Amino acid sequence: MLGGIMAVLFILLILGMPIGLILLCVSLFPAMIDPSVPANFAFVVRQALGGLESTPLLAVPMFILSGVIMAKGGISKKIFDVFAYFLGKVTSGLPAAVIVTCLFYGAISGSAPATTAAVGTMTIPILVSLGYDLTFAASLVAIAGGLGVIIPPSIPFIMYANSSGESVGKMFISGIVPGLLIGAFLMLYAYIYCKVRGEDKEKIKKEVDSLRAKGLGKLLKESFWALMSPVIILGGIYSGVTTPTEAAVISVVYSLIIGLFVYKTMNFKDCVEAFREAVRTYSTIIFIIAAAAAFGRVLAILQAPQMVATWVGGLGLNKVLLLICINIFLLFVGMIMDTSPAILILTPILLPIVQAVGVHPIHFGIIMVVNLAIGFVTPPVGVNLYVASTLTGVPPMEIARKALPAIGMFGLALLVLTFVPFFSLVMI
């Protein structure tokens, strides 16, 4: 039965059906084959609706809306200017500033495509004007945009916490060090690239000098409210003053105030469009969440996690080989499936397996999200590739080829995080 379910799932994926509809169809499949399975249509609908009755899930649309508002309000430009001021004159300083901006913006939006779009819209033209290759600039933003789902607040972390029963707050805290580690690996790649290919020092000096002419005090004053965004959002969560859901709502209110009344980079017409864009984005996600909840319940009825765990246990793999195999599998899944449905589908299956060999659930959550984050820049799904392609006109496959060395650095960081749980668990 389980083999038939997975076969139907992959066939429908290959046919290109919407993932939410696929999950609903697959959830109904066991009862169609065996009427004794209590997963009829009414059961699947009840489980789908019940899967949405989760307070932490309310944070998802709020963080999406907050990210859209801040993108329209030009927050990313002000953040970039600060990091360019400090890093601009060292080798690969401006590419490194782009990576740090993605880290910082990820702490606002919680979304990889949103981070890529917001930071890329502003930084790619700057990098190109300073002599950097267009494809390099596009690939750098695409790969660094993946940090948006690792640095908290992270929408995939919320999905994983909802599926695994772990604390959203603990997942957020555990993502800080891994995100910084991956950012450091990507900056090392940028340094090597710029050292080998060279930079136009004259143009870069002119750009940085124009920033420094403002003076640090004025620059920080202009950027203060943008820099405070993640401090307010994450500070409330980590101090225990707010829950992640409450912090998400605060982030929306804060971003509206900053965009409308402080920087005055938005008007009320822009707000309406931001709400529309957020609704369009979340309407797809919420349907997937509901369908995945029903699918997970059907798998539980069929005892699929126990069956898979027993099968894997029978292979006699030790912990190292098991984690390597799971990493390879997740990297493949990231190539063909979006992050949220992958987490919702696979967590109930894989988590019991890794727990059986002593892997902490939160450590595994980091492993899973980092693996799937690489999928944002790997074809054929590779959402960040298409976002960067839209911004630059460079074909997605060309961006993917240019990003290969950076993906390799991302992969090295993944190996470190997989086999050194200290980085994932040190702050919880």
C-alpha cells in the first residue's frame, strides 16, 4: 500500500499537477484501493481543515505580509548601505555586504524568494555598475537569498515545528548560528571569486567614498529604523515577551509605520497592493498545508513512519551513513519540490528514523531546512533562480551554472551542520 501511495505521488508530481491537489488525491487513494481503510472523503476533508487549527501557523501570512511591505518600502537599500560602508573597501567587500544584507533581510521576511527579490532588486544593479559580472551578481543574490529560510523568523521552521511538535521559538533560536555559518562560507566563496577574477577598485572606491561622505552618524540615523526591524521582531520572541505569532503581527504593524510615516516610501495604494500580493502568496501555501495535514494523518493510520523506520533499520546503516543517505535524498527532493510541502510530507516519515539513531529533533529540523534551502537554487524548481532571472534577464540555467561553486560552499556548510550538532543546539 505504501509503495503504491508513493508511486502515485511521484507520477502526479511528474505530470505537473498542483502539489495541494496531489496530496488530496493521494490521501484518498488508500480508501479507494481498500474500503476498510477509514480515510474516506469526509475524513480527509476533516483532517485538512483540522490541520489549519494551529496558532503558530498564523505567523506565516503575517511574516509574508511584513516581508512584502518592507520590500516595497525600500528597507533593504538602507540595510545594504550600512554594511557597504563597513565592508566596501576590502576584497569582495560589496558582495559580502550583499550576503550580510540577505542575512539581515531574512530576519525580517522569513522567505527565500522574498529575500532574493527585495535584496536583488536593489543590489544587482549596484554590483553591475561597479564592474561585477551580471551573472555572478544574479547567482550571488539567488544563493544568498536561501539564507532567508535559515535565519529566523523562518517560515519553513514554523512548518517543521507544526509537523514535529517542536517549539517554534526553539527552532528560531537554533537557526541563528547555522545561518551565520553558511553566510561565512558564502563570503569565503565571494572572496575567492573576487581574488581570482579581480575587481574594479576605482569604481568601488568611488561608491564607498560617497557613502562615507555622509558620515557614519548620518548613515546610521537614516538606517536606524530598518536595522531595528529584526531586533524588535526577534527580541520579543527570545525575551519571552511575545510568541512568534504575536511577533509576526507586530512586524506587520511596524513595517507599515516605517514605510508610511517614517521613511515615507509607501502610500496607501502601495499598502493595498502589498496585501493583495501577500494573499496571493499565502492562498497557495494554506491549501498545501491543509492537504499535507490530511496526508500526514493518512500516513499515520497506515503506520507508514513505523514501516519506513523498520525498513531502514533492517538495512543496518550506522548513524553517519544514514544521515548521508537522508541528505542526498533531501537534496534531490529540494530539486523537484517546494520547501513547505516537502517538510510537511517528509517530517512524519523521516523524524522517527533519525530519532532512533539519536539525532535531536531540532538538529534534524536544521538539517532538513538547510538541505531544502539549497533547492532554491537547483533546477528544475529553483524558485530563487527564476526570481533572479526575472530581475536580470539572465536565463535560470545560466545562473545555476554560475552558482555551482557557491552551492558547493553551501554543501560544505551542510556537512558541518549535519555532523556537528553543536552549531544547531548551542543556543537552545
